Amino acid sequence: MNTSLFHKQNKNFFIEEVNINKVIEKYGSPTYVYSKAMIVNSFLEFTKSLRQLDHLICFAVKANSNITILSLLAKHGAGFDIVSGGELKRVLHAKGDPKKIVFSGIGKTMEEIQLALTANILCFNIESEAELFRIQEVAKKLNRKAPISIRVNPNVDAKTHPYISTGLKDNKFGVEEEKAIELYKIASKLSHIEISGIDCHIGSQITEIEPFIDSLKKLLGIVEHLESIQIKINHLDIGGGIGIKYQNENPPSFDEYSKAITNIFGQRKMKVIFEPGRSIIGKAGALITKVEFLKEGAAKNFAIVDAAMNDLMRPALYDAYHDIINLTEINDNPSKVFDIVGPVCETADFLGKERHMAINPNDYLAILDVGAYGMTMSSNYNSRPRAAEILIDQSDFFEIKSRETFAQMIHGEELINNI
């Protein structure tokens, strides 16, 4: 069991120097809590591992888009990988450097492209021929040069969950190698397009180095071919995707990953862009939830908690595993096997299955390793307000997102009485 976010002192659980009971007393549950030190240390560790490369780390905003967290990373030199105009606005609001922003995603609208061009971002990662011409059209209207890279789909199996695999030929992302070369030739002749780089992202929660190596070799082969036809590539974006340990996985360390990439990259004089998300923030967050009821059945025992699939979608969507610990020290009940479930009216509303735990009603549990794709995937399903978010900084803790109110949840809805 990985409880590195928490440590125990005198029968109480702490994150950094804060007794988690103080957070619960003030903010209740469900509540996301994050460790500032773990976020910063992960980012700096990754940065240090890349010291032999001319590099830029662009944090994947989709993993965690809280303004305070984005600002914290920006202050430590991070760039950002965005996939929507909303994420761009968040990064700019957090004082992120627009010249360190890469814009990915397959469905960029005219408005999003205009917003990004006006902000003077580093690069658009282009995913189709239609998108290339759309960016040309918007850039021409604005009389600007749009920096672009082509996202290559290398048909490499990332050996991850099929829903988060993005580098196979039947995935919707990127273009095949031959098509990429054709698009570079087209782009080189467009009046308001500036070729900047080449891009590849093969998936998320990857726990082996080989898929990264295979895709990088393919990218470098394309770069060499483009150079032979006088198309210069200035940067190479190899995406993100390094996994973390949720249960039994054994992902590569930052040093192992960086060493492998550096060895393949060799002495080439080219900037390398990385787009980590989960590996920076995944283990730095937990979701605190209260046990409302225990329900014993003929086949199953259930611990019904106040968090649900709307708060943490990953178990329902991916059948994902997250460690769960009991933060309440006094336990009269013996250990039993429980499914940890929420109150949402879906059988898929579970947070953990078949967990051997001692649990009482009113205990507080912590669902671990939810810093990535936790809050960002939350919703108002069943008209449930979104959780609060708390950042712990040594002996202090701060509310970085307040718990959603009913008024906020229905904002924009109109009650029409005469229909």
C-alpha cells in the first residue's frame, strides 16, 4: 500500500505538517487535498533528470487545472500543454507564459485558434489536414504567422488502458507517418504557417519504456527525411504518459525515462518538449470522504460514503484501482471485505471493490493517488455539488477551490413559468 502522501504521528494522519483532522473539521467532505511539496518536488525531479537535454516541460492541464496549482508550476518554470480555449484562459489567468504553451487536441474551433494566436502561444500541435487549413485561414485574417507541429500517430502500442491509448492507427489522434510528411510539404507552402516542430503522444499511464523509445525512433526518422527535403524542425514534442504506481505497476523513474530518451536523442541540437501530467501530480492528491452507512448483504458488504463517481470518475470509467485508507483511528468493528460505494444511482458508482478494512459509520477515508484526473473529470451528476479543493503547504492549508453551492450549480438555468 502506498501512503506516501500521508504519514502518521501519534495515531493521527498528517500531510506535510498538517493534521488531516483539522482540514476535515474546517471543510468537511468530500474534499480533495493536495501536497504543495509533492507537486513541486515531482516537477523539479523531472526537470533535474532532463538536465542533459535542451528541454521544456509543459504540464498537461487536463490532469489538474486548478488555477493555484497551475500558478505554482508556472512559478517553477513550467510550460503547459492545453487542449481547449478554456484551458488556455486558465493558464493565462494563472500567469503562465504563453510562449511556453502548446495547443493539442483534435477539434480546435476558429475562436480557440484566434484566442491562441492573439495570446502568442509557442505552438499548435496539428492533428489533421482540415485543421492545418483552418489555422492558416485564421492566421491570415489576423495577419500572423501560426507556429505549428504535426502530431504523428506512430502506430505504437502503449500497453495501457484502451481508453487512454492514443498512438495506434485506429485512435482518433494524429496522422500516420506518410500523411505527416505530406502535411509538412503543404504547410511549407502556406503563407501564414510557420513550421516549428513535430509532435507525438501515444497515451497515458504507460509503465514501460519501450513504447516511448519506439515512437521517438519513428519521429527522428521522419525528422531526418524532412531535413533531406529542406524542411527544418526546431523542436520535438514527445508528449507525456509516464505512469504512476496505483497498485502493482512498476513504472520507470524520471531518471530511467530521461536516460533512455537522451541515449536515443544523441547529440542532436534540438529542443525537446515533454507533456507530463499524472506523473507530476497524481500521487500528490487524495479525496477525503465520510462513511455514511454500512450495509451488509448476502454476497457483499458495502461501505456507503459521501463521495461518488461524480467526484472521482476513474473507477467507473476505467475500472481504475485507488488505494483507500481509514483516517479514523478508533475502530470497534473487525476487518471485513467491503465495496466502497457512493450514493449515486448507478451500479458503476464505486470507488473501490473488495477492500479488506475495519470501518465504522462516520469514519473518514482517504482515496489515494487522485491528484490527476480527479477533480478535472468531476461533474454535477445527480445534482451533486463539486467538492472543495485544499492545498497543504507545510503547517498551513488553503482553500484553493470552495465547495460548489446550489446557486452556483444552477447558475444560467432559467425557470420559465408560462410553458
